[in-house]
Amino acid sequence: MRLGFFTRLLDDAPPGERYRLAAEQIRHAEAHGFDTAWVAQHHFDGEEGGLPAPLVFLAHVAATTRHIRLGTGIITLPLEHPLRVAEDTAVLDLLAGGRLEVGVGGGGTPSAFGPFGHDAADRAALYAEHLWALRRAWAGEDLGGGNRLYPPAPRLLDAVWEATFSVAGGARAGRAGHGLMLSRTQPRPAEQPQATLADLQLPIVEAYHESLPPGATPRIMASRTAFVADSRADALRHAEIGLGRRRLPFELPVSDLDSRITAFDVHLGTPQDVIESLRADPTLQSATDLVFQVHSVDPPHPLVLRSIELLATEVAPAFGWRPSVELSKK
């Protein structure tokens, strides 16, 4: 299992400071042995996510890190020109020494599609078309008039991850031999308002496995919200602040903190609290990559750094993880 850190760049600060803090958090994760770091892409709404240009940001981070793999979680592919994505990822992967992971999805807030000249109702068709074009470019195929991608980037064909909420999406990612990205939370169907996250995600995992080509190696990322603190009281205090200002991910009649923790699928508390909470999630038994984020709690930056430390030194080792590189002695 690989250990990852994920950020939506939502620190309580202006944009430039958010970027500085997120870069520091990723460097801190690398210093503690994390294998991967992931950033989300969001357009227009700084309260939903603070980064519209993930490849630009990761190019900066690549220059200040050495080992940690850098991924997009996700690029909203329907809103991007696939050949520009191919060119930018090809250059970034070279600058990063082959450390780029490319997560893609059809998501995005519906209101973001209009400014890009698209209808949100067309997202599925746009996603399929753009992913096909992106892979053709990476594969070095003729893009018209004898033109081919420069610099070439065939390695990225094996670095694709697809995010999905659906069983059909899991099967699609499996057929393509791509990695599967499972979200930290997802909407509950109207007919299953009390369903657990595992109830929704295990069928996606099953469809993914059933659809993988013979001999293909499964890659399954489980993103989870985890805020680890030195005391449960501190974790709960910050959770009450953070979760209290977030809109529920789906409609449930909840008001107290415990109900909001459940509704947002949050794992929090001391290292032992989080270990026990994660062990109750059967989806993680299938994960090849366990990736943690502090959203939707979003505590102050020093506590994000401390949570990263505790994840690496106490929580992840309980699930068999060990750093893949020798950590520098302080």
C-alpha cells in the first residue's frame, strides 16, 4: 500500500498564501515518507477548492521535492483541451523526473461549464472524447497533418486514474486498465439515505476488478478524510468549526457534531481513534493507495502538519505501511 496526502488548497488565507502553505504541506509529507501527493482542480469558487491550475502548481512543487509522486485529483477533463493537457503533462513529467500521476474525471460544478462554452449535460460525452484524444496524443499517434506530441510521453499511458461515483465508471476504468479513484465521501441515493460509504464503493471496486484485462495490475485509491490530533478534544473542537461551515454533501436532517462527522465520512481524533475508525471501513482492504485529506475539517496549517506526522508515524504503520525511501535524520 502507498500512502498519499491530498489537498484542496482551502487554508483560511488569500490565494498566494494557500499555495505556499499547500506546497509546505506536501514537502512535509515527503519528509515523513509519504509516497504520493495530490491536488484538486476547481474553477471560480474559492470556497469549494482553491486551485484552477493544478499542473502549474505541481510544476512548482516538483522543483522543491525529490521523491514524492505528484498527482492531479482530478483534472476536470471536459473543461480542458486534451492536446494542451497532453503537452503540459508531458513537460511536467519530464521536469518532475517521471513522478507525475494523472487523475481525471468528468466532475466539476455544473455552473462552471458555461464560461468554458460547454453544457454540463454534455459532460459524459466530452469526458469520453477528451480522454480518448489525450491517450492518442500520449501514445504518439498522428494528430493530423503528420503532427505528433512533443515531447513524447508514452509513460503517462500507465499513469492514468479515473474518478467515479458509479459502478459503470468503475467498470470503465477497469476495462481501460486505469487506476480507480474513490472519493472521501459521495452522495447517498434517495432510496438509501443511510448507506455507508462502503455500501456504495465496494460495488464499484468489484466492477473494476471484474473489468480489468487479464494480467493487468489493479490500482485502487481510497481517499479519506482524516484529521489526527494529539487529543480527541482538540480534534473535535476544530471539527465543530470546520464541519459547521460546510454544506452537507447530501440531504440529511442532522444538526449535532456526531451526525455531521458521520455525514461527511470523517475519521478524526487521536491516532488510535483514527486507526479504529479506518479499520471499520472494509473498502480499504482493496486499496493499493490510501490517500488522506483534512477537508472538510480544514484545521489551521500547523495542525495539518501535525496530522501528517501522526498519519505517517502511527496511523499508516498500523495498516502495514512503511516508507519506501530512507528518511533523513534530523
